[in-house]
Amino acid sequence: MNRHLEPIDDVIRAAGLRRTTPRALVLRTLRSTRGHLTASEIFDQIEDERPAEPIAVSTVYRALEAL
């Protein structure tokens, strides 16, 4: 199956990871964007879309490393 079409939770679990909101947000942001993004760009997009659920840029880096 194309991993881009798999549900986000399934992709995270398939990587052997626990599903967390920051990981799901990072993966959703990556999937919704064509091309390459830096960790700062991912952070900015998440912050713009979800200001009520703030995450730190270091959390984005850790999520990218884990995924």
C-alpha cells in the first residue's frame, strides 16, 4: 500500500512509535505539502494552523528524527 494513503496513526505505529499529537501534526503537515520543508517551516505551519496546541520547534525536530 502507498504509505501516503495510509492513515497517519497506522504509519506512526508501523514505525514502531507511540502516536502522539506532535508526531501526527508533523506527518500531516508533510503529507499536505508538495516539496521539501525545513523543520522551521513545518513548525510555522503547525503554529499557524493550531495556535491552541503549541509545540516547540525542538519537538518538530524530534518527531522528524523518529519518523
